[in-house]
Amino acid sequence: MQDFWFRLSIPVILSMLFGLLLWAIFSATAGLMFVLMVLLVLMFRNAQHLFKLNEWLKSPTLENLPEGSGNWDEVFSQLYKMVKKHIKTKQDLAAELLHIQQATAALPEGVAILNDVNRIEWFNLQAEQHFDLNREHDVMQDITYLVRQPEFIEYMQASNFSDPLMMRPARHDETVLSIKLIPYAGNKRLLISRDITQFERIEAMRRDFVANVSHELRTPLTVVNGFVENLQDMPDLSSSSARRALQLMAEQTQRMENLVADLLTLSRLENDQSTMSEEVVDIATLLNEVLHDGKLLSGEKHTLRLEIASSAKLLGNREDLYSAFANLVGNAIRYTPEDGVILLRWYERAGQPVFAVQDTGIGIAAQHIPRLTERFYRVDRSRSRETGGTGLGLAIVKHVAMRHQAKLEVLSEDGKGSTFSLVFPSKRLKQ
Ligand code: ADP
């Protein structure tokens, strides 16, 4: 800094001293003229450097940086260092960007960046293939104009993206995509697409396998069960141990029959996901049937009550609803000790129809509740078996709920009783 001012002032001071000398020797005019001349030369040199700087700023590269003299030399050398540093930072950033682009291109998932109005800002190769996008025309296009399946548009307009959308792309309908939208940085959205065709194929095979095995087992089981029943009824079958063996065989074949029936129900619910036939179901009539069957199952060991607080009917599949309601009532009976009370209720809560089963039974500890709808998940294995449970009841209830866009709510206190509620969307309510 000091250097800078020193170098700047030296010519001025020297010219002034020399000007004074000329003043003393010749005249004041000569002295002033000399100083003026020197100042003009200095101004001209500064103007020259300013001009060079201005020209250079129009296309600033390291190669064409001008050379300067005096203080300008230092200014240009500072500029040189600055530009060099800037170029290095730019190169580093470009390399980093390339690295990120290569990483996203190598991802097996499709990734597209959307702005707040669903326009595509960027996408990788997989997204290009999944959605048939065109790099030249589709950047900054609205994705819902390019991917026009109604389920996709509905998903994009929803506000809850916690569950992925399964979709078949329009031009490759043998492919199944799992699509997820992730909001980030305030108003941007990341659209992730994954090809799950192979996974879906294996899932379909598994579902078919369960359905086929259950079908295959059903006939031999019915035959064996029939024979066992006949033998049990034969009057001259005297040996008590033979009777005991037949009794056990009958129980076990019955258990297997229940299991096969539940497996078949579950695979039917899983397999025809899109083709559920719907009707307006008179819930009061349906619940009276469920109550009647529940009373038979309980054998008068419990008090069963039905409370119908809403005259609303429900749009849904009668057979599926019966199956779900009967499973909930069956569980309440099986997990409630003798003399317990079981209350079946049909009512409306904030415009949503609800079916609830409340029992005074053994209850469920909180840590088990999130897992109850898993297949074969049981809190107490032996109690489930003793009471003829298959471990599939709540899995069936969950599937029926999903097909009706309903929610299964479980409130329970260990040792005190439970309430299982199916909360249906208000759009299914029919007066
Ligand atoms: P399961 O055939 O074993 O009853 P479910 O799928 O119907 O199978 O139920 C899963 C588990 O949830 C049961 O094994 C039981 O431990 C628990 N459960 C279900 N309903 C009730 C209830 N009303 N009271 C207490 N526990 C229950």
C-alpha cells in the first residue's frame, strides 16, 4: 500500500521540484508549464492503461491480459492472479458437476428434477428411457403433458407422496415402474422412477403359487375330513384311543381347511387388485349377519351387542366387507375370556363411516400393534392356535381396507381390551 502511494507521488514531487527550479532560474510561467506538461503525460499514460483494461474486460482471458508499467503493472499482476484463481475454481466446480452427473447417470433409478409447476429442469438417462423423454425438446416442459396416464397425473397433484405409485409406461406396458416424488429445497421436486418389472413378475409368481397350492390342497383335505367325520359317527367304533385319534385328526384337518380358505381369500384379494366389483351395501343387514355368526362362534360365552348409529350405506364389495368384519368380530371373541362383552358399532366420525369392534379381552401390548397385520404374526402363538386362528385374519382385513381406501385403527391396552376400527373415506358413504 505504502509502495503504491510512494510510486504514484514520486514523479509528481520530482516534477514540482524541477518546476520550482525552472521558476527560480527562468520564470514562473516556465516552471508551471513544465509541471503541467509532466501532469499531462502522467494523465495520458493512465488513460492508456485504463483503455487497455477496458478492452481486456470485454473478453477477459489469461492470454490477452495487457502488460502495464509502474503501478499498473501491479494492478495487472493482481488481476492475473485473480483470474487464474477464478478459472481454477470454475474448473474444479465443472469437474465436480461432471462427477455428480456421471454418478446420477450410473444410478439404476431414473431421476428428474422438477420445478414448482412440474416443469422438467434436468433428467438422467434412465428417466429418459422410463418416460420416453427427449433431451432436446422436453427440458422445461410440464411432465404431466408428456406422461399422461391418469394415475400419474392424480399422483402428481396429490400432496401425500409417502407411498410410491406403481405404473406401466404408455409405450412399454410390459414394464412396471415404481414412482416416487420427493419435495426438496422448498419448491423443487425430485421424481425417482424404478423399474420393478422383474420384482413384480416374481411377486405375481409367488401369488399364483400360493393360490395354486391352496387349490390343490383343498380337495384332498375335504375328502380326508369327510372320511374322518364318517368314521367318528360310526357307532361300532369302540376303542376310545381310536376315537381320540380321530378327534385330533378332525381338529387338524379343520385347521388346515381354515388355513387354505384364508390363503385363498388373501390371494384373491391380492390378485384381482383392479377389478373389485362394487355395490351399495346395506351395512345394517350385513352386520346383523355378522352378529348372528359371531354369536354362533361364541356359543353364548360372551355378550355380543350391535349398535347402529348411522343409517348410511357403504359403496364397496359385500363379500370382502363381510370377510373383514367377521374376522374382526371373530378375533374379539377368540381373544376375550368368557363373560366378556363385545360391541359392534357402525357410526359416522367427522363425515367418515366407521365400523368398530370393541372387546373387553386380553388386549395387546403397544409394541405388537404395528406388526399385527403381517401374515402369521401372532402375539401369543399358542392362544392363536388353540382358538383356531390361522394368523392371516388381520392380513385379510388390511387388504380389504386397502381396496376400499379405508384405514385400520387399533386401540388396545394390555389386559383391558381392544378396539379395532375400519375408517372408510367419506366418498364411499351412501345415504
Ligand atoms: P390369528 O388367526 O392368530 O388371530 P390375526 O391376523 O387375526 O391372526 O391376528 C394377529 C394377532 O393379533 C393375533 O394372533 C392376536 O395375537 C392379535 N389380536 C388380534 N385381534 C385381537 C384382539 N381383539 N384382542 C387381542 N389380540 C388380538
